[in-house]
Amino acid sequence: MSDIDIRAVKPTKAEYTKYTQFGIDLYKGNPCFVPPLVMDDVNTLLPDKNPAFEFCESQSWMAYADGRPVGRITAIINRKANEKFGEKAARFGFVDFIEDFDVAKALFDTAEAWAREKGMTKIAGPLGFSDMDHEGMLTFGFDEMSTMATIYNYPYYPEFVERLGFRKEVDYVEYRITVPEQVPEKYARIASIVERRFNLKVKRMPSRKELAARYGQAIFDLINEAYSGLYGYVSLSPRQIQHYIKMYLGILKLDNICLIVDENDSLVCVGISMPSMSQALRKSGGRLFPFGWWHLMRGLSGNTDVVDLLLIAVKPEYQSKGVNAMLFNELIPAFNSHGYRIAESNVELEGNENVQKQWDYFERRLHRRRRVYTKDL
């Protein structure tokens, strides 16, 4: 395609709304695409809304041909990550383009030039501002419906990116798990042993407000500690933690969250799940108004037989000691009470054996793979 016009996106709500909407319109009619909530993506991209901009900078661009939008990309520099890993790395994310290699090349050339001007020596992605953002380009499972927590993209995306000189950095896998009608006997037995051996107990909270007040900070402190050794993970800042406490802990079902504490009431494990929002987001088109809020409220109420496993974090000294069995011993009855029949694991690092082993006693299938790509500049 000739005459591709690359335009920098101004950091305004109107510009980023248009930017986000392009990423939705491109998949119109695709039965597997799940749109983001537009306001969430816009707020993630705006410097005055996203606390990650304390240590990040970014620039976004849209590609036009014959006056119509044909692609988009955001380049990000996370200074905190670069300091931790001793790199001069940029990230790319929020990337979408029509099936035209020239468009993809123009977008990536622009992002790479910006990164080089900033002194960066590599670029990797898709990644976001933090590890709470979407990451990983879909490489397998294009005929499977996506989730609220993951990226969907067309099959030509990885083909074009590899033609542009990108190579594998890490892969993620995702499982579709059948929720058993009863806790697997071995898990129940291990849960009982672990509870007695380490003097642990499940902590049940009477309200979301009390959950946030008593354990909100502790949950994200534990996530920071448990995930610190994983690929690309950078600890969430105090402002980010407060941001996510307000964003998530006020809407989740209490029995879809499991807290495990020790004899001193210190948090050693947390599991957070929620009813799948995939169908609700598809019906809403990613917008609250005029009627999207209705579909989203129904989704949050559990009008689905699918549950998303958003995260599991275990204190390092308790990892590989069976604490996960206590987690599922608590969550499986709750899942059955809500009519959940399928659980989505969402993204797990391909090489994270501790995470993979926890599914050994469940009926499951690997149904999606995704990749973070890297390229030297």
C-alpha cells in the first residue's frame, strides 16, 4: 500500500478514544474477539490517569491510507524495568493493523525510530505499561474466544512481525479447564495436610469494603513478592496498588476470592477469579452507554458458566508445598454454587512448572498460545 500516513496521537481523551475504537472496529464480525472497555484502555494510555507514568513514557501513532485509519501502535519506555533488568529496552503494545505488510512495517519503523532516538537498544512486545496490562501476541487458538484479560489478534500478525525481524522472547500458554463437581480427592487430602502442617487457614471476609481495607495492600504486596522473579515483572508502586485496589476489589464476588493466612494473620496465598466478561463485553461493544452497562452488570453478577482465573500468588517460602490445594479446596465449591462449568487459566509462562503442575488433577486442554517478541535496534 502506498501513501501511508503515520500520525502521532495527542494525549487527549478524544484522540485515545478514536485510537481505541479503531482496535475494536478492525474485528467487527469476528466471533472470537472480546473488546476492551473503551474507557479502561483510554485511561491506561492517558498520562494523567495511569500511575505507571511515574516511571514510564510513551508515544502512540495511527496509520492512515486514503484518509481512513488502517493501523495503530504504542511505544513505551518503562524506566523502572530497564533499571531492574539492566537494559535499554522499549516496548510496543496496543498494536493493530489491517492485513497489509506495508502498514505494519510503517508502524513498527516509526516506533523503532522513536525508541532509538530515546537511546534504546531493543524493543519487545506486545507489552503494556505494567504487568497488569495485556501482553503476548496470539500465535495459536485463533478460533477460540478471547478473555477480558488477553489480547486477540488475526493470524497474520505474528507472520508480519516475524518478517520484520522479531524473534521469540517468551511464550505463554492458556488452558481451558473443566470445573469438577467435587474437589479432586488428592487435592482435598493435601489441603488438609498443608493446613495442619503450616497452621494455615482460609480467611473469609464479610464485605468488599473490609476486604479492601484489611487486605488490599497485602494482596498486592504478595503479588509483588511472588511474581518478582517472573519474566519482565516490575513491582507495582504504591500509587499503582491503590489504583488497582479501587479498580478491582470493589466489584469482585467475595467467594471468588480466596485468602489463606498463617497463624499471625499474614497473607501467604491469594487466588482471584471472576465470572467471564467475554460475552458481556462483546454485547456492550466495549462501551457503557447507551446500554452497555446493562450487559456488563449482568456479566459481573455471574450470568455465565465460565470463570476467569485472574491470578494466583503464593508467598515464595510456601511455593511447591501444596498451598494451592487449599486454594482450590475453597474455590471449587464456590464455582459450582455459581454454575461455573469451565475455568479459563489466562496467561501462564510456558516454562513456569510450578503453575503448570497445579492443573495435573483437572481435565483440561491447552487452547491458546501467545508470544512476546523482541528485536535489537
